[in-house]
Amino acid sequence: MGLFSKDIKTLDDLFVHTLQDIYYAEHQIKKALPDMMEKASDPQLKQAFKKHLGETEEQIKLVEKVFGLHGHKPKEVTCPAINGIIDEAQDITSDVADKKVLDAALIAAAQAVEHYEINRYGTLTAWAKQLGREDSAAILHQILEQEKATDVTLNGIAKSSVNTKAA
């Protein structure tokens, strides 16, 4: 089912499709984070990636719970946006030799991912509320808040040390 497919006729259809999209995205992020942890040289950044990997694993379970609450089995649909963000991150980070600059690039890449997730979870939360699914909305909002907190953490690491060292 494509985003503008005739299979999406209702807000409920769009909600499920977007849930499948973020489910795929979370799995791709889970695969990418260990490489990012390995490439990072800043101890705070390594720890932030490690923490977010654990959160991502939990978020996958929470998204699966939302599928169940909504009467669907968990299913992924390919998300070209997250694939592009991750591909770009891999391209950029493979081109950086200086470890300090690499840490800055890793943060920028991770924040691009976080901003995508913030967008998706914010939208899904609003749609769940519109559909009268407060149970799903509460779970999605919980994930949204985790994504926002991760973005704040990454921004703090960048501002407090990584960007200065990279300069």
C-alpha cells in the first residue's frame, strides 16, 4: 500500500499505514544504532546511543501493542524517508576521518532520525485521538516524549562538547 494508494480510504487506513511505516523505521534504526555507537568516540555520545538502542527496542514492543489495540498484527511497510536518512548518515560518516568531526556528524544524523520520528509519533498521536483511540494515543505520546528527550540529549551533547571539539 503506497502513501497515495487507493487502499487508503479513511483516516483509520492512513493511521495503520503510518504505524506500519514507523514500525519499519524503528527496525531500521535498531539496526543502525550499533554501528553509530561503534563509530562514536565521545563517551557521552556512545552512552546516548546505547540508551536509545534500549529505548528503540522497547518502542518496537509498544508499537506492536498499538497494532494489537487497533486490531491488527504488526506489519512493516517500507519507509523510503528513513532509508534515505540512514543512507545519507552512512555516506557522510564514512567520509569523515577526524573522530571529533565524526562525532558531530553522528549527532546531526541521529537528530535527523529523531526529527522524523517526532513527526511520525506526533501525527500518529493526533490521529489516534481523532479516531477515539485514547489507549493508542497514550502509548504513542509516551514514545513521542522519549524521542523528544533523545533529541534534547543529543543537542546538549553537541553544544556542551562535541561541536567545540570538532571546531
